[in-house]
Amino acid sequence: MTLREINPKMVEAVVGPGVRLFSQRGAMLAYRGEVSFTPSIQGGQGGLASMIGRRVAGEATPLMAVEGSGTVFFGHGGHHVHVVHLSGDTLHVEADRLLAFEGTLRQGTMFMGSEGGVMGMVRGQVTGQGLFTTTLQGHGSAAVMAHGGVFEVPIAPDHPVHVDPQAYVAHRGDVRNRLSAALGWRDMVGRGSGEAFQLELSGSGTVYVQASEEKL
């Protein structure tokens, strides 16, 4: 386990021989030891398709490759951070919410329109997020950012989860998503906005939800 939370807004990463990390540029807060930071146009084990996909998606979030021997502390903008440990499964997360991740994870890009056709594209328009999302697959850890902290909600075959699109952070597992219209009490009292839509996630896995509707 290379990444671990040391407080709600910082993570610690231990690097050594054969260990490589990737982080958002500007996310390094402090480090000790002999550690190098190198600009990287892509992270993890993703190939050319990943790089092209990220550029088409407008998600070319600047990354730094972190190598050497020592300990590095990461944080960004005072946002809350949450570490997700993957064991061969896939994490779907918006690129700008990725704080840091281990180089053992394979990075890719998925077109959200393929998950629910037109509804996937509508989700991108309503939430302000891209039509593409970043994927991390394999064995390793990733740190994601959120407003107000993150809580995990399990998704079971007979128990789909409905999430406010603005509060969605990431999801993992064999999960399908679609955007549905919903008339809630906020609309009834004249506070309608994103609450007119809900992101429905079904299948088997976990969705990570932030305790806020504020964008990063």
C-alpha cells in the first residue's frame, strides 16, 4: 500500500526502487528523501489510445511522475481526499478529481455516451463534466478529491443507487449508469437545478459520493 490518508485533506506516499507514482502538478506539499518529479503527458500503464482519448475529452490534466526513494505528501486546494484500493477492478473518476495514483494502475479513457447512449451525453451537459471519464484498472491505490469528504455507497443488483450528479465523485465495479428526470422537493420550493436529474447506478459495485454539490 503506497498511498495512505494522514488527515482528511492530505495523503502520504512512500516511493522506492521500482515504485512510481503519478500526481496532479502542483499537488506536492512536502517530501523527504531523494525524490524526483518529472512532467508526464500520461500516467500509469496507459498506451497511445489513452493519451488520444484524454486529449479528445479535454481531460489532459497535467501530471507529474514521482520516483526515487522517500516520502511525499500530497494535497490540493484544501479539498478532502479519499484513498481507493483496487484489486484488479476498475475505478471510473473524473480526471480533475484524481490527486495521485500508483503507476501499477492502467489508465484509460471511456466515452460516457456508451453507458446509456443519449443519457450518458446528457449527463455530461447537465453536470458540466466531460463526455469522457478516466479509468484506472489493476492492483494499486488512487487518491481522489471531493468537497466535504467522501462516503461509499454499495450498489447491489437489486438495490440501485440514485445520486445527485453534482455530488458524484467516482464509481467502481460492474456498474451501469443512466440519467433520469426527477421532481423533488427542491423543485417544489423553487430551488430546482441539478436536482431535476438523478444519476442512477445499477449492478454490483460502489459509488463514491461527496458531501456537497460544489464542483472542484
